[in-house]
Amino acid sequence: MVQQTVFVNEFTDGILDPNKKMLGPVADGGHIVANTAPGCWGPMMTPQLKGGHEVTKPVYVEGAEVGDAIAIRIKSIQITSQATASGSDSPVDGRFVGDPFVAGKCPECGGLNPASTVEGLGKEAIRCQNCGADVTPFVITNGYTMAFDSNRSVGVTLNKDGAEAVGENGKDFMATPEASVQNPVVSFAPHDLVGTVARVRAFLGQLGTTPSKAFPDSHNAGDFAQFLIDAPHDYGMPKEELKHRTDGHMDINRVRTGAVLIAPVKVAGGGVYLGDMHAMQGNGEIAGHTTDVSGIVNLQVKVIKGLELDGPILLPVEEDLPFSAKPLTEQEKAAALDVAKGWGMSEVEDSLPVSFVGSGATLNEATDNGLQRAAKLFGISVEEVMNRATITGSIDIGRNPGVVTVTFLVPIPLLDKTGLTDLIRQHYQK
């Protein structure tokens, strides 16, 4: 039965598999409300998870067919964790096969993706349930434990005593959802940064649709997907099959409350999934990780028929747009028209901002990918996109090493051809 609201508190084992049954279906125009589990560090130190994250099971959207797109409006994001931990990482030799995110292995009993348990605190707290060996595929090289105020407006990094107090009751402090199997990262009790204050602005590191081939969730992007090329585990694939990805793992800090993500439909029903909520992050996620938290998310989905996309389009909240890409004010339009008339021209372009997500092995490749996606959708040259992005937009890093947004003001006639004009105009109320 089609539901107006689908409530989600179930998670994948780290694999986004188009052949597995989805939740739902949710009605076109309906809502997905999810209790998300922390991403990154918790799953990374839980070798039974096969993707590096623990995202929600995908939801089937009624009426979404291959070649369509789904507009996902982020109605709200609410952090439920009281504390978390994070830091830079280093993989541990001998504890994985080819990829520590995907194929964790016990160094003593040799079990692949072994179940594990938490014993005590510190970097050796994660133990193989079969033989008791230290089994985490990653260690934190420089890290911190952070507690939040009751309004989730600021976070403060804790000293050793505070970090250990949080670690002793990790799942409670992190509000880990009941169906989640990940070990709480606060069990490591890192405390290299003490007393550092950071502003909270929650966003989703993972939001998108299901790939048309089984992908480890954190590898559903052009940079992390490079690890899958001819990899020696079940999810290895030749380079040409990376095209099946949908770039749901973006780590773009503008994917927050009020934004709209337009995601490609590459399998029937789309399969909308989410996770990897972060409390805060600057552009680039340069440490490789940030503050992973649990939370409650409300999304509204709308099918856009016949809009065939390779990767996502983002409509950020206006505040997050680059200065040069903000919608023109009436005063600016009038001044521009005066200039045009002075040169014998009767009109100027009417335009609206669009951000294309691009991904690749490097930031340069990601930029090329975003430029090509924009050119293909609008039927214009890459060179034209480059010029427009230079003078009416910006290239911004989502995640180092290979996720960017290509943002520029798009002329209304080009938007009209795609059917996106009304959606974008309503979003920016222009």
C-alpha cells in the first residue's frame, strides 16, 4: 500500500543493492521520516558492516521510473546525539582485504567481516567476537570527543576524563538507533583536542538514490568509487561500471535543512536513502571525517518525469549560494537593463541558480564531471558552462579529494527545456 509518510529506522549492511526489497512505497509528494545512525567512524570500526557507513534502507517512491529524477526537499534535520567523537584515520595492515571500508578481516582467526564487540576503552577496544583479537580496520591518528549543548548550537571538545565518561556509555550519548549494529566511536575516547569550540550546522553526508549496481554505501561517489576498480573483494568492478553510481555520498555541507536535492532515478522506484549526518563541517571535510551524529530527518519527495540525470543537482538555501550566483534583485536587474539599453540592447537574461554535483578521482576530474553534467542537461558546450560558472557562479569543494559543486546562473529558456523552472523559482521565490 502506498503511504503518505514512510517511517524509517532500518539500515543496510553497508551495501546499496538494487536487487534487495525497498521500504515503502511512499507516495509521490509524500514524506520520508528517518532516524539515522552515525556514519563514518562507527561503521569503520565495525568490520561486519561492508560499506564504511550504515545508511537507511532505501525507500521506493511511487511513480519513479528509470530516466526520471526525484526532488528531495529537506524539511528538517534534528540532532539527537549528545556527544560524538572523530578524527583523522589510518588503516591497519592485516585487518582487511583490499579495502578497509568494505572487507574487514580478523588478523588472528581470519574471519571476513567478523562480528565484533566493545571491551573497555581506547584504540584496542573493538574485539572479534570469535577469537577476541583487536579487530578494528582503522585507528584514529589525531582525534577528539565532542559534547553538545542542549540546543545543539555549539560543540566543545572534552578532556581525557570527559572523553572516557562519554565512552563508558557510548550508545546512550550518541543516541544510536536500536536497529543499528555499529560500535560507538566514542569507545575510542580520543582527546587530542581539548576545549575547542565549534558551531553546529547539521547536514547529511549521504542523501540520494540507489545505484543500478550493488555499491558499498560510502563508495557511491566518483572519488571513493576508485577503490572498487578491480578490487579483490565481492564488490570490485571494472572502471566502466562506476557509471552505475548515483553520487549519494557527497559530504557537501549545503545539503541541510531547506535545501532541495534532485537525484537521478537509475532503478525502479528510485530507492531514496540517507545517513552520515554531521554536526558541522567546513568545505572539503579535509580531515577525512567530521562529527558523525544520530538524528531525525524529514524529507519530502517529488518525482520529475523524464528528467534524465547522471548525478545530483543541488538547490542550496539562498544564504549558501556563492555571491556571484545569488538570484539578481529587482534593483540589479533594472541597473543591468539600463546598461544594455545604453548599448542598443532591449533585454538581458533572466536567470536562476543551479548547482551540479560532480565527482571523480581528483578535484580536477570532479570539476570536469560537473561541467559535463551541466552541459549535457542544457544542451550547451562545456566551454559555455565554464564561462558562466566563472562570472555568475563558482566551483566549490564538497569533499576532498573528489566531490565539487559547479554553480552558475542558468538562463530561464534553458531551464524551461528541462522542466525545472517552476521548482527553482518557487525554491528561491523569484
